[in-house]
Amino acid sequence: MRPTLLDAKHVRERVILRFPFASEVPPGITIASVIPVVSMKAGVDPNPAAVLLGAPQIVATTLDVLQRVQGGLASAKYGILMEATLSDGTVLVRAVELPVIDF
């Protein structure tokens, strides 16, 4: 699995990231729980998880997971991994890389 490289986010922006799982979830199975994990891909941030704003939201109708993010340090790149456990016990992972900029 390769992470998806997202467009850069400004340090003052708050945006919603979408993690799609529908292509791998069989009919009749749902997303039971999700866990977001944040790491640094470039730069140094002593608390990278601070970019997460609230808990992730599972959208049952589309099998997407939405995660709001905020802040971050300029010139840093955050790796955000979303781990989804399905109702049948299967665990799926989606990952993005989020660059953060300042003008």
C-alpha cells in the first residue's frame, strides 16, 4: 500500500480528510471501529497527533472515514494512517501524506 500524497494544507486551515474503504468491504459488512495514527514523514513535530481535530467519523452509507485536521508545522509532512476494523474482524488500512505550508 502506498500512501496518497495530498495537496498542501496551510498551517491556519482546518480541513476534512477522506479515507475511502468501500472498494474492499464486502456486502453486509460494516466498519466497526477506526484508529487514526499520525507520524512525521518530513520535519520535526514533538506532538504530531495534535493535527487531529476530534475523533474520526464513520460514514456508513459510503464506507468512508472522515477525519478533521488542523494546524501542523510549516514545511512539515505528516503521515496519517487510518486503521479500520470491519464487523467481520478484517482490518484495513488507508494512509495519506499531508504537507503543511505557510506563506
